Amino acid sequence: MAVIKRNPEKGAPSEPKEPRAPTLHDELVERACRWLKGSCGCSVAVGELRAFTGSGETPDALGWRSEYSILVECKTSRADFLADRKKPFRLNPAMGVGTYRFYLCPPGVIEPDDLPEGWGLLYVEKNRIRRVAGPTGNVWSHGDNRRFIHSRNQEAEIAMLVSTLRRIS
């Protein structure tokens, strides 16, 4: 479907915009959502969710299970990863969303030693996602996996979940 916008100066329709070709980032977001719903067992997973939360965070992918949420930030370059570290909700992690938090990238963009405390790392390799760092097994809330649990901005998460529900109802 083409989107036609009015030219504000002349009142005439402008040319329809051509849909843009998917980028590597778009592909990573789509794969992150599939990973959240498949491997992580999230009941709901959404990509590039925009909702007014006050924190300014726009998750690349966010999924919810009954007992926790999982954030996946997709990075295509090291510069993008380094810029992410300067955002207010990264400097103050309690402002951010996600009980568990991961970066997803091609191998070599981010190394395990680069990760902020408590973050996991996923590499996208051909047709699969490989967990390089982060909680292990199926029950993440026990044992050594507890070090990956984050205090999170529950109000922002609720706003995002409500925004998601509004779109589908």
C-alpha cells in the first residue's frame, strides 16, 4: 500500500514513498523476536516498540514471559554499541526495561569482555542464534543465573505492553 502525503504548500498529493529495503538491523530485530518467542518461550514479543515511557528507551526487541521480561538490543557495528552505552537508561540501568538483557550482533562486533555487568550476548550465525554469554538453561531465576537479573522500569514496561495491546485490539 502506498502512502500519499499532501504537499503543504500546494495542497496536491506528493509522490508515494517507495518502501525501503530491509537492513541488517531490521533482520536482526526480526530474528530477535523469533528467538524470544521460540527459544525463550515468551508469550509476547515485539520489535522496535515505540511508546511514551518517560525514559526515552525504544527497545529493538522485548519479550514477556509470565514471570519476567527479556530485552534484546540489536547492534550492527561497534560504534552503535559504544553509543548505546552513553544513553541515560544504560548509565542508570534501573531506568531501562528487561529483567534480562542481551545484545544481538554478528560475531566480532561485541566481545564478552565488552559487556556491561549482567548483560548477555547473542551472535547471529547463518540460520541460528548462538548464546555467547548470559543465563543458561530453561530456568533463569536460580543459581548463577541470578547475576543476570536487572532492576527494571516496570512502569515503562507496562506502558509498552499496553501500547502493544492497543495495536492488536
